Amino acid sequence: MNFPRGQWVWCSYLPKNPTVMVTQAIQAKLDGVHFLRFHNATGKAYCNGFESYAAELTKAGIPWGVWAQIGPGDIEQATKVAREAQSVKAYCLHYACEAEWRGNTIEADHLVQVAKSNYKGPIGISNFGLYKGMQNWPYKQFAALDFAIAQAYDMEESLGDNYQADVLNGWATAYDFVSVGLSATKKSQVFAEDYESTPENAQGVTWWEWSRFSANDWLELSSLPTKDGFTLPDPTPQDQPGKPETEPNLLVPALAGLGVLALMNRGK
């Protein structure tokens, strides 16, 4: 099963042509690209015409996937994106499902079902902060998916040296494959330091966001060393999708020891 291992970048707005994308991806030594296809804040499609970009990435040996920012009322759009991912043979698919999903367990089950029914590759979830950081978010329902991208942006650099480890370890209680989401919208030296703080067992790092990178940022990305976890074998289909949800009375003490029960706000 394919997972977004290594360094990937979220892409919301396409570069001016596929050659530019491939050149930048090779320069930065990227392992993959996630193309945005729908965002619930605007109700619009993004990266229209991405197929030609994806084709050039494939020729260059660089995997790519598609993703969508989805709310509980966007099941139709989620289905459309899953069908498209299957049609274009995307390497992977994931949905960003954030605070608006609180209390929406039935809709979360529905999203998981339509995703799995329409796309046969690995399906992930993206969310911000610490695992179990939001009350009433449908953790159990989304644990049926295959991987997580846990956003640990820490835009103010104020959450402490162990923040990324706490984020990673928390989401790893529910998923065998976890990529840490980082932001490159900071000064290049700062986001390089964020990367250095990423635990070595992180299986991937996903960067926000392609259109915001400067020439210096691309150069900085190219200098970042490979993490040990990037070379670990992928979970087998038998190991996935998702680990069974632990009962709350057993999970809370373990997470408390990791310091993952406090809600941390992101800032893109």
C-alpha cells in the first residue's frame, strides 16, 4: 500500500507550468505532492488541470496524491474527489477534517464509507494539533482510515521543544502511519529548525504550502537531511486501516503522560 512517506508538499495553486513544478520538486528533493481539489471555506475546486502536472511528476518518478478540505455537509464533494483519485490513479487521498466535525459522528462514518467505496488506495485524515485535543471530534470514526497528517505548525514558536513529539506520539496511538504537517511560511532558517525538531521516527513531513515558497525556501528544503523514519517499511494492508480505538478510561492516562490532552491552536 502506498503512503506519503518522506517530504511532501501541499499544493493549492499550480505553478505556471508542469516543467516548473518538476524542476522545483527535484531541486527540493521532494518525495511527493498533494494537489488540493476542493476547499469547504470557498466551496470551490482548486488545481484545475492538475493532471498534466501529475503526469510530469510521474515521468520524473515523483508520487502525487489529491486532497480536499471537507466539512460535514460536503459528502458529495468528498465522493467526487475520491472517484477522481481512483480515475487518475492517485498515489493516495486524504481529507482535511477539522473543528467543524465536532459532534458529527454519523457524517464521519459516511465520509469514511464513501471514500473507501470510491477509492481503493490509502486514505488519510489531516487535522491540527494534539490527538484528542478537541472534544467531540469523531476520532473513533476516522481511525478507520489508513494514515494521518498531524499538523504541528506552531506558528509562534511557543509550544515547546517537545510539541512535535507529543503531536506525533498522540496520533500514532490510532494510526500506524503518521506524517507531521509543518509550515514553510516562516523564515527559512526557522522552518529548517522546525524540521530538525521533528522526531526521527516520523514517517513523513508534509509542508504548507507550495505557492508560498520563495527561491530561498526551495533551496533550504533541498538541504534538509532524510529522517530515519522515512526509510521504514510501510504498514501492510493487514495492519491497516486504523488501529482499534482504545477505551477512554485506558487511553486518557497514556495520553496524559505524553502531554497530549491540552488543546493547542494552529495558525496557518
